[in-house]
Amino acid sequence: MRFVQYRSVSGRPARAASRVALLARRAIAAGLMFAVWPAHAVTPLGLWINEKQTVAVHLAPCEARLCGRIVWLAKPFRKDGTLKRDEGRPLCGLAVMHGFAPVEGGAWLEGSIYDPASSSTYSGRMRLTDPDTLEVRGYALVSVLGRTVIWHRVADVPGTCPVARLHTARQLS
């Protein structure tokens, strides 16, 4: 029995061409997925504030996944008047969430959450319990060894981070 290998127009074996096509389709699907999301549909895109109302995070698409940055702090300054920092970086504007991938049922998995208070990164997952409530769970090793916090969607934050104000002022001048 003789095996015949079909070739695509480019001369590559058909299997390689189909892999390239599959990757292209996945990239296009990921791009369209983020392009068609309305800000307040059943997605976690947008502004979220924790229950204690001490920090607000903006969740946005990044590299076909979801990431989040601190955009507001209730107390952005230390007692001595200096900005709160994490390893030399200002907390305002700090990326604290990376790589959350959507799955069915309003959940987002495979992410990581950075905790500036402990300077540690944890595995994370999120789940929308309703359009304006987000359960965020950070854990080490297994989900059972973690903590869940509830965030609420907000239209706007009470103020801006001092760093964001300085950055904006530099852009305007």
C-alpha cells in the first residue's frame, strides 16, 4: 500500500497547512471575541471596586486574554506623604492580573493575581455571579487553599491615581 501525501499551494504538506490555518482561525476568533464585547455585557471588562472600597481595578483585553491594572486607591499615600509603592513601582497603574481565559458559564480561568501587600503572585480565577458582581479567587497550588473576594462593577471611580494625573499632565504639555 502506498501513502500519498497531498501538498498545499505553498508546497507544504497538507497537514502543516491545516495547522497554520487552524492557528489563523484561532487568532481571528480571539480578536473578534474581544472586538464584539460590549463594556457592560456578560463580561468582566470595565471598572471594578472591592467590597471594602479601597481599590479599583480596570479589566481589559490583553493578548487575547484578560488583564487588570489598579486605577484608583482610597489611600494612595503613606503616612509620610509619599506614594505607596511596590518594589519601587507606584501601586497606581500596577498590573495585578494577567492571562485570564474565558470558559463557559461566565468564568475566567488560568489567570494570575499579584498581591502587592505580600509581593506574591497567585493562581486565579473569576466568575460573574451577575452582570455587576465578580467573584475573584486567588490561590496557591489548589483552589481550596485560597481566598475569594467580591468586586462590584462601577461606572466611574471616585478619583484618579496621583500617577495617572501626573502622566496626563505631561501628555498635555
